[in-house]
Amino acid sequence: MLPEILLLLTISSLEVIIGLLLNGFIIAVNLFCWLKHQALQTIDVLLTCLGLTRLIFLIICMDQIIFLITGGSLLQIYDANCIETFLMFIDFCSLWWGSVLCVFYCVKITNYSNRLFIRLKMNISKLVPWMLLFSLVISFLSSLPHTVNIFSIQHNGTIYNNRTLGLNVNLFINIFSGSIIPCLIFCILIYLIILSLLRHTRNMSSQESGFNDTQRDIHISVIRTMISFLVFYIVHSVAYMSISVIVQFRMDTFDFSCFICLCTYPSLHSISLIVSNKQLKKSFLLFFSCTFLGNLKQQIP
């Protein structure tokens, strides 16, 4: 294996391991809170669902890394076509559930006088489970054409390892069409939050506005989180389409560079979610201080 390939493979492995640990941490903290209080806030449910989809996605990515290193795969007993379709379904779930999270952020922190918006604000916690279920169905339907296309090609006797141009083009269309609507939702929500921030900032001097520095900081924090979400996912989608459609894993530097970008969204964006959530941030700092700093103090004579 070439040195540059080995370096990129090491980077991607570390990135996936970090993502597994961070998303596992998000799930573990919220699961512990649920067991302790027998209830979770809506935001915690959303973060848990998002962390779960990312965790599954990264487990499959780690399996691919193991396959490239050792030649053996934990999932090799399953058909590669099923794994590819399932990976697409999980990826769409992650994007749509991220959109639901951003909808929740937008509705909670902005203040518009529209009657429909007010009703949505009052009932958003009740609507979130239905939005998650709707997103699950949409993700399944978005990945279904690729499944039908694969089995159609197999039925006609085409060997999957020798992928046809038609399959590649359909895969590209599938990924693009499944990603474009949630990305547009992201852009609209970011625009609404920025508009709310600008409108209230102009009225900060008015006592009737009720908009203080704390609210402004919350707006800015949410905008930062959502923009990072959007940027990470755009990079992720481009890399996903490149790997799935263009490069076919020939084990060159471009392949592994795309793979690193593919894992950036589910891995590194979890850092942003932990930092922006008070409970997760507090739990992470507590865990870090107890685990690493505690061991360091024991080693110092």
C-alpha cells in the first residue's frame, strides 16, 4: 500500500472512530437521562435520533475500512446491494431528521406574528414525532428507486461488480433528488432565523421588543449550528456522489480523500451539536475531567 494511501486511510479511520465515540456519547447521555427521569425533552429526542442514524452510518463506514485493511468485512455475508441501499436510506434519514431539528430550532427561537406560525410554535413538541415518522417514510421512498433499479439490472443478468453507466447515472440522480429538498429547507430556515435576528436587533432599544442580549446570542448560536450543518452536508453529499458514481474505490488518493469528506459530516458535526447543547456540553466536560484529568493526576507523583 502506498504511503499516501496509508496516511489517508489512517486519517479516515481516526475520523470514523471519533464520530463513533461522539455519537455514542450523545446517545448514551440521553439514554441515561431517559432512564433517570423516564422522559426526554423534544430536543433530546431529536439529537438521539440523529446520533443513532450517524452511528449506524459510521459503523458501515468502519466496516468498509476494515475490508480495505484486512480484506475481510463484518458485513460480507450480506449482499453488497442491500448494504448500499440501506446506507442511502440511513443517509437520507440523517439529513431529514437534521432538517426536523432545524425546524424545531427555528420555531422555538423566532417570533413571527403569523397565526399559522403561532399555532406551530404552540404545538411543535407534539408534531415532532409525526415529523420524524414522515421523514422516515420519505427517506425510504427516496432510496426505493435505487433498490428497484439494482434488482432490475440483476434480473436482466447484469453483474453488479461491473456497474453500468445507467446504474451510475440513476444513483447520482437518486442521491441528488433525495438531498436537494432538505437542503432547500435548511436554506429557508436559516433565512428566517437571520431575518428574525435582524428585525429584532433593529428594535433592541425598544422595551416592547423584549429582545435582549441572551436572545441575540441564542439566535447567533443556532445560525452558526445550522450553517455548519448545511456546509458539512454539502461536502458530504458531493463526496458521496463521487464515491458512488465516479470512482468505484480503486484505492487511489482521490478515493480516500472523498471517503474522508464523506465521514466529516456524521463525525465532526457532532462536535457542533455537543457544544451547542448545554446538557451535552456539561456532561462531556464532566466526563472529560473525570476520565482524562483524573488519570493524569494519578500519574503525577
